[in-house]
Amino acid sequence: MTQSSHHIHHHALCCLSAAPPQPDAPPTPAPEPAAATATAAPGSGSVAVAGVLHKWTNYGRGWRERWFSLRDGVLSYSKIRSDAGAAGGAAEGGIAEDGEVRLIGGASARIAGDRRPEKPAGVVCLKVSAFRESKSDDRRFYIFSPTKTLHLKTDSKDDRVAWIEALILARSVYSLRSFSGRISFVQSDVSVSTARLRNRMRQEGLNESLIRDCEQIMLSEFSSYRKQLKLRYEDHLSLFGSSRHHFEEGKDGNIIQGALSRNEFPSSRRGNFSEYSTTESDDFEKQDGGDLTCEEESTFFDAADYFTESNSRSSAMSSSTDCGVHSGTNIDNSGCLEIENVQMQDSDNMLPQIKRRSKLPEPTEKEKGISLWSIIKDSVGKDLTRVCLPVYFNEPLSSLQKCFEDLEYSYLLDQAYEHGKVGNSLMRILKVAAFAVSGYASSVARPCKPFNPLLGETYEADFPDRRIRFFAEKVSHHPMLIACHSEGKGWKFWGDSNVKSKFWGQSIQVDPVGVLTLEFDDGEIFQWSKVTTTINNLILGKLYCNHHGTMHIKGNQQYSCKLKFKEPSLLDRNTRLVQGFVEDNDGKKASFLIGKWDENMYYSNLDTSKIRSADQLQGASLLWEKSKPSPNPTRYNLSSFAITLNELTPELQEKLPPTDSRLRPDQRHLENGEYEKANTEKLRLERRQRMSTKLQDNGWKPRWFEQDAEDGTYHYKGGYWEARDQGRWDGCLNIFGEFSET
């Protein structure tokens, strides 16, 4: 019978080899007359296994075939795509016979025939992993690593036994503990032949005695070189072994402990993270395949291990660190985004822990009501910036501080920097787009307006726990311009903004004017402008705001992005919806975005233009989600981040210039609930504000920013942080102090 006529069941694994290392023996010259050959004896010690396994992705896609390869203590896996008729496809996929991995089994042979695996989509280091068999299905087993859980299924029970045995053997051979000195020098099949040298010397007429001497010299040099190579190899192993305890029990160990603890390992086994178990809890079996998904299918998950945005956000909000980022995006034939992982080098322990306040001071006075109608009827059609409103309409923040509030989710830019650093330009612009949207999240239910800064007023924010420094200055009174500059890990962000606003009786329309620029250290630049904001129901109904318009995020390299902030209508009340797409330089759409500016943003490879919410889109991956609201929002409904912006400690006050917004008296009185004093100071400072136009006409220039002669934008010229370190504020006016109108 031929194989084509009858189905022959083969083992799903490829060959397994684990030959012990050969002893080290110096090469010796071969006897005459044959040419001498020095050979480094092959020492194996390797475990090479390959085959097809079914890998759980999610409830939408279920089990999918993946090509798994086990070599040198590392398990890698990749998707399998059809490639019929492609000669050498198996070889390109890395599964052809190469002397160490030999194909056997029907599944493997089938793939080698007309289908081939792609580049690896994920890897698992067996030393820091554990294995577990399912007790409800004799074909399933699980691999737990510090960062993900693989749910795998074989075609038969015997195949599962073979895979488990191969994994255990591979881990025992390639153990980090062997680096402490028990590992031997693994030699490869390297030989040095003297045949050509012997023939050349004979052509020159040299006698055999001289030829043998030269041959012996060459072999001796080769042996010496090999010994030096072995010493250097052992030095590297020794260095790696000395770092083993730091890897297993230090900072990285904390991450491993937490990850494996979530998978219910017995406490006695958490020390080396390499145990194998045949039993498991009922709870784990019930959640089998549901929440624990893998990064390869991160396009199709709900909230998986590798888009740990909730952990990133809680870490970023509490200690401003973000440990997990995603990178290495590939796009397969189906257009699916395939996410590999990269880990940011910073950890929680490397950043300072700064305790900031969590609520505003208790008010000392009770607020008094005002006549809203009398103010509005006199302000219809006027520029909002020229209308003198009682302090009741203000929140205890200035417009300068509001600029910094847009950077609440600056960890998105940290992630974007990491993505670009490993060449993942698509994920970089997706993170930038999420950051551009996230700045609007804090505007929900904020009924009060910020204070209009005085000319020359400044604001600084030094947040080392967020790896960010921010500085802003009011550089012009009419038109009202604010310039800001911020620096983070691997990026700079700056811009100037002018707000044009109008009262229209029942609503206020605010049109931002200006360009925001984001530049990464590798030279990639993105620029965009904000969209229009409308505040509704000033007289009747519940006050609310909405952002609408189109935001173009233009990049100077491969990708750009367009986001549409949808304006609600009478027929469609789906408010706060944001939809958009990323396109390359050729206009080809590479990814789609959908979300709400007050909740979250997702991305997908599916067109989202006809979808009204991310809930209707299967397979969308989370980019950003709004942090939890403050437990102490007060009537201003400030976020936890916004509550910290006007905090003034005695240590900080000693370092600030006299122009900083935290020192503004009316704003400080309002925060303390001293409303009468706040109103009095606000009227006094507004009289001073009217003198600003004369100051500008008389040649007043901003202290820390300068205007570009070509495009008229303002750029930070430096020197502020240096002056702060020295405590020298020469030339900084006391703009909040007493003044003479003459």
C-alpha cells in the first residue's frame, strides 16, 4: 500500500536528540600520507522538537493550528499560512531537515508539503516556565510563563505525553542553574584540514619533514585558539551565572512570582518556577481558555496578558510606571495585527515614589448664589476671554495647568517610544493617537472654567515618578497665547495655543488655534491640532460639553492618522464617539481606531467606519482606558491627577519663581474655599490684566519662549530648569503683587 491510499498516523513530534557532550580532546595531526584534519568533536546536549499543536486564541476564534519548535531550552511558535506550490517553503519556514531536526508525523509532513510557518510570533523560556496537564481533557496541557499562559491541545493522548516529556527534558538540559559551572563547553562540527597547505608546500619542493613541522605548527595554533575561545565562553557563562539570582529572585523575580501566583502554583513550588504538575484546581479548569490568552492573538482578545493596560494605568497613576509594552507588529496575509512583546527597562523600584494629595482642602466658607441670567444676557456675542465672570464660575486651576492635564496619560508616549525603538512604527502612531484623544477624558462634567493667566504667568510640573517635566508660559495677552514644552522618556512635546470662544446664549463654542508637536529621539515627528469644543445648556438643562471635528495627526515618516470626533445629532445621540484610521504614505489603510474620548480607544484590522461603538466590534484591542474617577472630586469634578496640579508644599514654594500659577492669590483662595477673598483678588488682578496690552505694545517679551520668525510659533529657548536649580529668578516680575495703574 502506498501512503497516499491509506492514512498512516505518525507521531506529531519531530525527532528528539539529547546526546551528552563529548570530552574535550586536543586535535592531533593525521598520519602520513593522508592530510591531517583537526576536528572539534560535536557535543550536542541540545533538544530539538517540532510539530503542530492546537493553540487557544479566544472565544471568537477558538483553537488554531500553530507550528511549535523547541530548541535550546526555548519554545517558539508561529502561525501557519497556505503557500501552495512554493518551492522550498518548508525550508524558509525553518522546518526542513537540517541535520538536527527531522520531520516525522502526518501533521508535520502536511505542513512541509503545501503550507509553511511564518516567523515566530512568540517565545517561552522553559527555565522560568511551568507545565500542567488538564484533568478534564487528556489532550490538553498548559504552559505558564511570567508573562502569558499558553493553552495547547494535541491530536492524541500519546502526543501530549511526548510533548510534556520533551519539555521536561529540554528544561533539564538548559537550566539557568547549570551556568554556575556545571555546563560544559559545547563544540560544533568544526574541522581544519591541512590538505591544501600540504599540496602547496609540495609544489614548492619542500621536504616532508618541513611539511610536517608546518602542519604541526598550524594545528597547535588552532588548538590554542580553540582553548582561548573556550575560556571566553566560560567567562560569559560565569557572568551570566552570577546574574542568575538577580534574574530569578530579584526585581524580575517579583514579576515572575506575581505571574505564576495568579495561576495558583503551590507556595512551596514558587521558588524556581519550573515544576510540572498533573493536577489543577477546578477554578482554573472553569476559566480554561477564557481570560488567559496569548500575545500572538492580541488582535482578538478582550483584556489579555500582553495588553495589560489596566495594570499600566494603575501603575502609571499611582507610581507613574508602565512595565508592559507591545512591539514587533507584523501583518499576515489576512491583515491581522500580530503583536510580539518587548519589556520596558524601567521598573517600579527604579522610579521615585512621591506621595501627592488626594483631595482639595475643605472650604472655609459657604458659597453664595449668583444671578446667572444677568451675566449671560450682557455677554451674548462677546469674546469669552473679555467677559469678567465671578470666581464662582472658575475652578482652582489656570489654563496653564490645564495644558499639563492633557499629559495625564503620558505613559502612552513612553510606550510609543518603546515601540518605535524596536521598529514598530504602526503601534507607535496608534499609541500617539490614543494619547491625542486621552487629553479630552478629563473634560466630562467639568462645569467651571480655568483661570485666565496673567501675561508672563508660568507653570512648572516636575514629575520624576512619571518621567516627565513640563513648563508653560503665557506669551501673549491679545491674542491670548500659551506656549508649553514637555520632555519625557525619549520624546519631547510642545506647542502654543490660542482659544477663540463665543457666547451664544445657551451654549459656548471654543475653537482652539495652534499646532501641537511631538518629536521622538529617533527623529520621528507627529503634529496635530485640537478639535472644536461646545459647552451646552448654560441656562436650561444639565450642563455638558462635546468635542467634535476632525483631527489630523501628520507624521514625517511612514504613517499618519485621521480621527473623527462625531458631533451628536437629533437622529443619532451616540455622543463622544471617535473613529479613525491609520494610513501609510501611499494612502493604504493599515489599522482602524474606535472608541469614546471619555472612556477608551481600541484598534482593529477591521473597518470601524460603520460601527457605532467598540462593543459591536469583535477582536478590537485596547489602546487606552480612562483611569478611575477621584473619590473626592468636589463640585469641580476634578480627576485624581488634576487635584495634584495646584498642590503647594513649603519645599516646592522655595523653588518656584514669583510667576508660577500656584502663587496666584485668587486661585489659592478659591481652592481653600475663601470665596470673598477670591473675588476681591480676582477683580484686582483683572485690573492688572488690562495693563498687559500696554506692556506688549511697549516691547514686552516672554522670558522663556521665543517666537519663530518664519511661522510665528513659540519655542522653548531653555534656561528655566537651570535657573530653578540655582534659585536665581532675576528679571522675573512679581506679577501677583501690588501694582500702580500709573
